[in-house]
Amino acid sequence: MERCIKTAAKIISPSIEQSFATGYDWCIDQVKSSAYMELSHDLEIDKATMYMKQKDFHLAIETLKSFEKKDTKVASTAATNLSFLYFLENDVSQAGKYADMAVNKNRYNPSALVNKGNCLYASKDFEKAKDYYKEALQNDSSCVEALYNLGLANKKLARLDDSLDCFYKLHAILKTNPQVVFQIADIHDQMDSTAEATEWFMQVLSLVPTDPQILARVGEIFDNEGDKSQAFQYHFDSYRYFPSNIEIIEWLGAYYIDTQFCEKAIHYFERAAIIQPNQIKWQLMVASCHRRSGNYQQALDTYKSIHRKFPDNVECLKFLVRLCSDLGLSEAQDYATKLKKAEKAKELKEQRANSGTRRGSGRNRQGPGSAGSVTIAGSDRDSGSGGSRKSSAVGIRGGSGSGRKKMTFDESDQPYQTTAKADIDVSYSDPLGPQVERPKTAARRRDQAEDEFGDEELGDDLLPE
């Protein structure tokens, strides 16, 4: 009868008034004046639950807080719901407070014990969390939340066998739950049981066939086993459902480069450049793919575009110098001059960073009465890493002397000689790796006419009579 009353209140409350809250208030008033007066508190809690379903957490909290001074059972239920609400809002301290209150009111409430375990789990106290989950299972062996969280706690504690046992038990209860099947597959993968992990991941894909992370995980397993065709298929399916995963894009581009289809890799590296426009690596890979495909003009245009965006990047300038030299363009000398300036600037940045580090460490060793060095924190733009900023310390020596180093002259009688001009290093490393050497199919040349009978002896029967 009590269940019928509560179900009827849920059904009619949104219909009899303009809002469900007003309808619930009417139902509560009617129940208070009947023989089932004790059900009014349960209806109040159901009203707070309806607020939670509508994501009106503020009114739900206000409704539940009114039960703090009620009798033990109702107060424990209200405190359990409050703990859950605060945990959803990521307020672990308040969630733990109301979880303790719910446990103290009713130690046999499995939901209260699970909430307390969740607060400890969020605080990374996995051992105590595991104890609360076990106690909740002792009070209610069918509490799937406690069994699932116990498996997660054992997994965090690296007790994979105990964790696997929990999830196997849970799988017997929830056979088609993808989260449970995924945990079993993931544990098998951590235990290096590749065959079992693959089988369970396939079961996950049968339940959620469009999950890009699971598809990528299966592709990774096949890739580790050396099955490139299967790995490509699952990585490509993952890319179709989630085309913004940079790791999948990089894998697909590398796959096409390994299989000598550089023109197909361009599409993936261009998408990566759109996702990460300040990462120069992807744009250099696009240009290298054009160059390997034989499209040198497009490669040159791409390198020029990269140079306009990242004018201090040494690798891009090296590619431009080499490509312009190979094509016989007059721009090669201009880019060679820019390359020399960029290398000098990069070398100065490294020297300043190293000098600032040494001076900063020397300052810590000086006493309070000695002349110290002032350290100024600055930030340089490292164009070689795609525009990312890195902090460097530049040391400035204090004192009355000038910060500029004095020029010294050699006082010996030897004639003065100028230093030789350093050659520009235009060597570069291809971001796509070394190019695979093509097989040699040309016919072998014969430099000298070979006598086919040179090593054979002529018999007497072949001599003239």
C-alpha cells in the first residue's frame, strides 16, 4: 500500500497543479491527514529527488536539510542524498561531513557507506575506501555500486586479481554493462594477457560499436602485435567517429609514410595543423610529404608559408636553403643569411639561459654582505617548438663596472690574422625520417668485353689438321 501511495504521488503531482512541487505539497498534506502519516517524510524525500532529476540542486539541498533533526531513519536517508549532491558538486569536504552523519544515524545503510567510501577514494585513501565498500557489501550483497567501486579501489592498489574477481562477479549480475566489460578487458591488458584483453574489448565493441577510445585501444593492441592492416582499420574507424584525436591522426599519417603513400598522409597532417596551429611540427610534415611526393614547387610554397609564420625557425630555413639550392633559385643566398642569423640568435638564447642558471646558483652561495647578482625572469619564444614559451633566467652582474665584456688584444709580436669565416650548416633532419632507398633495377654495365672461353682449355680435337 505504501508503494502505491508513493507511486500515485509521483504520477499525479505534475498534473494537478502548475508545478510538480505544488502538486507534491498537496499530496503530502493529504497523507499527513490520513492513516499513513509516516509516509509524509518519504514523500518529502521523493520531492527532493525530483528536484535533483530536474538539476535544481539548490532546492533539493534546502529540502533535504530540513530533515537533519528528524528521526534516525529519515535523517540518514536525507544525509545520504545530501552527501551525494555535494559529491556531484565536487565539494568533497561537505560530502564527507554528511556521509559521516548518515553512517552515524544508520550504520546499516549501504548507500551511506558507499558515499563515505567515495569521499575517501577521492582523497586517494584507497585502503579505507575499500573497507567501507566491503562493509556495504556485508550489509547488502546486491549493492552493485559498492562492488564496482571495490574493484576500482583494488585496481588502484595494484591488486589486479582481487579487482578482476570483483568485476567478474559484477558481470554475472550486469551482463550487458559496457563499463564492467571494459574494466575486465583493461585489467587483462595490464596483466599482459593480450588474447583475453582482445576478446573482452571485442565484447565492449559489440555493446558500444561507435566508441572511438575503444576502437583506438583495439588498434593499439593489433599494432603491438605487428598486425598493421587490422591496426589501421581500427584506428581509421576511431578517426571517423572522433576526427580531432591528435594521437590517432599522427598514427594514420605515420602509417601512410611507412607504406610510401606520402600524398595520403598530407590530409592527416593538414588536419593536425588545423587543430594545433601553433605547433610547427605538423606543417613541416606537410611540406616534407609534398617534397617526398615529388611536388617540389608545392613543398617550396609550404616552407615559405611556414617561414612567414615562424621566421626564426632554424629547421624551416635549412629546408628552404637546401630546396632553393637544388632548384637553382637565387633566393637560396637570402635564406642562407637568415639561417645564419637565426642560428646565432638561438645560440645566444642558450648561452643566456645557461649563464642565468649559473649566476642564479652562485647568488644563493653568496653571503648577505657580498655584492650579489640580480636575476631577471624573462620568457623567450622558442620558434623551434612551434611558438611555445619557455622561461629563462638572464643574469645581470651588479656593481659599478659596465655589464659589457671588455675587448682584449693579443700583445705578442705575431702578425694579426682574421678568423676564418664559418661555413653555414645547412644540414637538416627530415621530420618524416630517412627516405627509404628505392631498389636498383638498372642493368649492369660491361666496361670491357669479356671472353666467354677465356678460362677453358682447347682439346686436340678442336685444332686444325
